[in-house]
Amino acid sequence: MNYPTNFARQTEGSIVGGNAIRSASRGMASSLRKAAMTIAVGVGLAISSLNAVNAQTLKVGVIAPLTGGGAPWGMAMAEGTKIAAEEVNAQGGLDVGGKKYQVQVIVYDDQFKAADSVAAYNRLVNNDKVQYMAIFHSPAALALKNSLESDKVVAITAAAAKDAIDANTKFLFRMNSVPENYEAALVTWLKDRYKQRRIVLINPNDAVGWVMSQSSDPLYKKAGFEVLDNLMYERAQSDFQSLLTKVVALKPEMIDIGATPPATAGLMVRQARELGYKGLILKTGGPGWSEIVATAGKDASEGLISALYADPKNEGYRQLSAKYKKTVGQAPNEMILPTYDAMKVMFRAIEKTGDVNNTSGVAAAFAKVLPVKSLQGDEMTIGGKDLFGSNQQIITWTYIGEIKNGEAVAVGKVK
């Protein structure tokens, strides 16, 4: 099988990365490379079966980072979409207006770059004729929000940027609760559980990090914490010795690495410990505890507190994780859960509307099919108007995890 070499590496319903896949660790790069090839082969067989039953096809596009520091998140989104589609297809497909539709997933790697997200979107809409999408990050959502509305493309996103959704948004839905939803409750939880009050905040210097930086600072201060500094770093950065030396000199009792990508967070945790920092480390934005442990090491990660999108011990999540691991060869980032759940909501909305081409109707149907139970059994509702100006967000529960002996243990739950 020959793969294109440009950034938008894509085959029908597959994730393709070839030799270009990169990661903070060689082990992860190898795993993702194998995953890409395995998925391509597996879905090729699925497409053969699809043609055999002569079903109509509904295409779903995914725009997400499959390479670089955000790859664990992007792979989880891509595979979560694929698993949701496979389950629907195995049951005969979507029943839309008396017709059966098999779901075909088309994935493009945008490398966490807005320009590449726009190029991928244009190809999905103009070449692949896609009307339904999953779009991972804030830079992509901000760059594409106007196009989604004008093209009437229904999309789910994990974008945390507040401006990704506003009073005029009709077609873009945030697929899970973001820090602005749960962070106040999480800070209260921290205040009640720990005596430490001196804290430093660290976030990437981009749209994702700005949201965390601007929302976290006043919440911590209001709760009685002393924010010693609120620092930003460039997303491509990998050496944090200078930044962390400055942080350690402030003698904080807590460091919140906020929206830092998982592998980068692991580097920070390891380097902070190497500099002698013995205080509490928090990861309040974006999931990824397993990648943090893998990069930082079990000892350095011990006691880290992280926001979780899933309870690792929940049976529904364990089954979903097993499906991912069977294909990819390693456990998924928890981003797979809200993607899977939101995609199932989208499928229900399509079925309820009764016409795959009536995307305006499908967008309106999100509010009709919610509330509904998540895979973990938690209730998902529609909301967001109080914070973002429109009810374009699926409200979900956020778990609080503590790393114990190299594993995340759910020790709290906030909404």
C-alpha cells in the first residue's frame, strides 16, 4: 500500500501516517506508525464488506493531530470516531428515513496547525463531499467556525477556546465539558483536600493555553490560593530547564501545567523533579495521564493530580479502551470517550432528522436527542448558553485522578 507524502495522509476510512509520524518518545512514534498501517488494512476490509451489502454511505471526516505532541489526543479522536462507526455498521448501519447508511470515516492529520486544518477541511468538503466532522483543537475550530456555518457542515470539537462557540453558532458542537465548565468545582475540590496554597500556573502560548491561563488565575485567587506566577511557553519547546528553574526558585507548593499536551507534560514533570521540586503537580486541562507517566516515569509522576475524561476502572470505558488497544497496541488517551459519546449523539441526531442532507435539521436535533447516558453511565446534557451564548455544548462529568503506583485512580468527580 502506497501512501501520499503530504500532511493530509488519507485513505478511505483510514488513518495514515507512514514514516512521518513523530512523538516525544520513540516508543510512541513506533506504536502510532504501526497503528496507522493496521487501521488502513482493517478498514480496507470493512469497505469491501460495505460494498458487498450495497449499502449507501455516510462520510464522516476527522481533522486532528496524528503527529507531534498532540498525537495521543488526535489518535484517540480518530479511533473513537472509527469505533463508533464500526459499531453502527455492525448493526446494519444508520437507519435514516427508511434507508440504511454505512458510515465511512476519513481522517486527516493537521499536525496541530490551523493552516493544515483549513487545508484538510477544504479537501473533506470539496473533494470527499463530507457533511459531518470531528475537529480536535481550538486553533482548528477558530479557523473553521465561519466555514462550518456557511457550508452547513455539522461538527463536534474538543476545542476549549471560549470563542469557538458563540451566540451565532449553529453547526459546531463542543463535545465535552471544558475547564470553564468544571474548573471552579475542581479548584474548590483542591482547596478542600489540600493545605497547600502557593501555586504557579504554566500553559502553552496559544489559543488553548490562553483560555486556561486566563480562567485559572482568577479562580485560584478567589479560592484563597496565592498565584506566584502565570507562565507561558512555546508549544514546540521540549527543554524546560530554564523555565522550571525560575519556577522552583519561587518555592511553590503546587504547579498546575494546565493545557500542556501529555508528552510535553511528562517532560515537565520529569525535569521539575530532577530540579528538586517535591511539591504537588496538577494537570487540570486536557487528559493524558498515561502518556505523562510513560514520559516522566512512575516515581516522578507519583501523586500527580489530573483531570480525567474517563474513570479508568469503569467497565464501559475498559471495553472501549480494549478495542483501541487491539488496533493501536497501547491504551488510549481518555479523549476517546467524549469523542465516542459525541459521535453516537451525532448519529442519533441524523437518524432522528431522517435526511442525511438536511444538516440544519441534524444540528437542531442535538437538543432533541439529549439528555442521554454516556458509555460510562453518566448523564450527558445540552448546554453552554450561560457561558458561550448558545446551547452548542454537550455537558459531561469530569473525573479527578491521582497517580498511584503508575496508574490513575479516580478520587473525585466534578461538573
